[in-house]
Amino acid sequence: MNVVVVGSGIAGLTAALHAHELGHAVTLVTKSALGGGCTPLAQGGVAGGYGPGDGPAAHAADTISAGAGLCDPAAVDALVADGAARIAELRARGVAFDRAPGGALARGREAAHTHARILHAGGDATGAAISAALCAAVQRTPMSVRERTMLLDLIVEAGRIRGITVLRDGGAVEIRADAVILATGGAGQLYAHTTNPIETTGDGIAAALRVGAAIADLEFVQFHPTTLPGVPVFLLSEAVRGEGAVLRDSDGRRFVFDSHPDGELAPRDVVARAIAGQAARQGTPVHLDATGLGADALARRFPTIDRVTRDRGFDWSREPLPVTPAAHYLMGGVVTDRHGRTTIPGLYAAGEIARTGVHGANRLASNSLLEGAVFGARAAAALDEPWPTAAVDITPCPSPTDGTTAADADVAPEPLPPFDRAALQRLLWDEVGLRRNGSGLQRALRIVRGWAVGLPPAVDVRTYEDRNLLLVADATLRAALARPASVGAHHRDDPAPGAPTMAHPSILETA
Ligand code: SIN
């Protein structure tokens, strides 16, 4: 079978390798260079390195708890059941996970995990190690790799995927295929502050929206609590808090305990809102204090952070670092079943672009690399299976975002000045960021629709990306409008009267 894989992060690389090893003719398409995107930037590791007293069941329970009750338990079971095999595969392909002094695999702890079960490589360079190993494996195969080739659209004929169109060397080109696996990642570039690289513009989600694939849960955007402000912001891994660093307000107080009994290791959405709220109250950034860990331990355990913070003029072994939340991960996306199958026959999705049901309303730290590997492999394995004749088995989503809802039906475009990407990013940061309310969401939707109407025809990568960002922004705003209750990463300041509070049961958060 001719298979096109779009995207070269962990999900795309795994899917491509598995599809090739199963005998398919694979074309791997990637917008930047092979191995671009978010994966090489991932500092935090791969959940699934179980020690004594831990195992897949405890990992599944933590995943479901972090997901605020909205995970699909069967998808979570698939994640933890296949995790060991995928970690073994990564090791076989050359990823050297870090070892403890006695020689056993070192296991780190991150927020909302009940056990230390995170594997890292190169300290805080896990994604880079994985990306390098998988790219090298791809380069040892004869598969066709098309770099600097941007997905434009999906070709659907008679209800079935038939290939893609791409932008290559300035022109639109068709690549015909029997199956397409989307692994283009999320849409962090919707936001003014994001840990995602510049190319993360929601291209796959937008293409799927244009052909009517089911999309869900776009309102669930995870904001990483701790990034170093600057351009670009720089991730300060949650593992730093896992090793004992603490968050302090301007009086030196560990303020996160006001919001949650787990303090710095509470679920990410809680910590991120606590940081933003405290910074707003005190008028200055809060600080991450890692001074207690010692200069040697910091340099050894977090070599990348140590280097970058020093390059930016900080000595974090002696002074706490200012921190701010930033958009980090999209829990929603293209709806798939447990085999990566979307609602369009022949179209699969894996990794951050996919809404598998694993993450619910809030992803558990270090589950994303694992999900990319597990569901990339599962999508490739499903290529040989007949497409189900019944509708793909999709867990019902409380607020599907694949259509216009009553909440946004009367939102008309308003005339505006020409579109500007930075203005879009600021608008979404303000109105569909850490906290949302109905009037802000409606206002943002009006502006986004005004920009969409006035957008000139796309001619190059930048303008095609702008088109995609506006489409995904529109869908994200509609999704947020359609969910009146706060849950997980979606926090409404104006819950509709009587709307059920679906927040994490252990949250003590103040409004
Ligand atoms: C981190 O290192 O804090 C990021 C890990 C993740 O997002 O899973």
C-alpha cells in the first residue's frame, strides 16, 4: 500500500518506520527538516519506567485523574499496555535512557504522578535523543523523505482519502496515496507565549477541518506552568520541580499550596493558574527556586536548562528564576479510535494532532512522547486491517467542535484592519488562555472571523499557515464557547448558572 505520513516528530517517525517494516511504500512529508517540530525540544521524558509497587494500572489511574474524568479509559489502557513495548523499541533503536548510580534505569517524578516513573535521556534532552535515534533509523531505510514540504490539503474522493496536496518549491503538488497518517502536532503558535516551535501552526487540524473529519476537545489547551520569559520563552521542565525546586511569591512564600495540597506537583492547569494569578496580584513574576538542588546536580541533571539559563544571564544555582506559563500541548484534535482511525476512511492521526481520548481535559506530564510512539505504531499496524464498516468507535465527547453550535451561531464577522499574526496570538492568549469567559470568547470569535473574511489568498508557507491558524482559532473559540463548565485545562470565569463543576475532585482552587 502507498502510505503518506505527514510530520516527523515521534508519532510520524514511529508510524513511518512501522509502516515501512510492515512492507508498505512510505513517503514521509515534513514541513521543516526531518526531525523538526516539538519532539526534539521535549525535556521531560517518557512515562512508563515502572519501579517496585508501580505498574500500568497505577499509571492509568494517574492519567485518568489528571484528565479530570474526561479520558477514554480504553484509550488509556491501550497507552499503558503498549508502553513497555514502545520503550523497549526506543532503546533497541539506540535511545540511551539515563541510569541511576547502581546501573538501573533512573526514574524521575513529575506532577500528578503517584510514582517516580519518568525515563529521561541526556538529563533534559529526552526528545532530542529520541528524535536523533528515530531519524537515523528512517535514514537507514529507502523510504522517500520530503523535507520543507508543507501539507496544504487532504484529497478525499468518494468519501475516502486518496492523498494530499503539498506546497513544495513554491508550487502545489499532489501526492496520491492509499492511506494518510497525520502526525503534524498541535497548534501552539495560536498563542503569544508558547513552548512550541515556529512551525506548529495547526496545519493538519486545519486540513482535517476542511474535509469534515471529526474534531473534538480543542478547548483543552495545556499551559506549561514554568517557562523562562523571553523571545522565545524557554521551557523549565516540570522535572525540576519533581527534583525538589519550589515556586515562591515575592515574599518567598510557597503560594501554590493555597490552591492545591500537592503544591508544586499539583496538576499542571492548577499550578499554571496559580502562577498567573499570583503574578497578577503582586505585579511581578513569581520565581522557581532551584537553589536547594546545588550547582553540580543542576548541571548534571539538567544540562540543557543549565546552559540556556546561563546564556540568558541567570545563575539558577544561586538565584530563583522568573517564570510564566506558556501554551504547551493540545489535548484535543482530530478524533481517532484506538487504532488511529479518523472518521474519514483511509485517514489516520497520531501524536498531538490526534484526540485519542488518552488525555481528557488535562494531559499527565510525560505521556505525550509515549502516546506518539504507541499510537504511531498502532496506526501503522491498522493499515493492514479492513476499515470498519460501522462508524469508527469514537467515545462521545461532551462538546464536539466539528460544527456550529447554538453558542456561536449568531457571531457575525466584524470589519477589521488587516490580519496580523502577532495580534491573533495576543488575542487568543487573552481570551482563550488560562481563563476564559463568554463575552471575551464571543469578541475574539468576531475578530477572528473578520480577519478570515479579509485574508488575501495564500501564496506561500507563511500565508498558508495564517489561513490554518485562523481556521483552528475559530474552531477553538467555538469549542470553548460550547463548554460552559470549568474542567481541567478549560477554566471559565463565568460558569453558566447550574453548569456542573467538573473540576478535578482534589482541587481546592480559589476563584
Ligand atoms: C516538561 O519537561 O515539563 C514537559 C514534559 C511534558 O510536557 O510532558
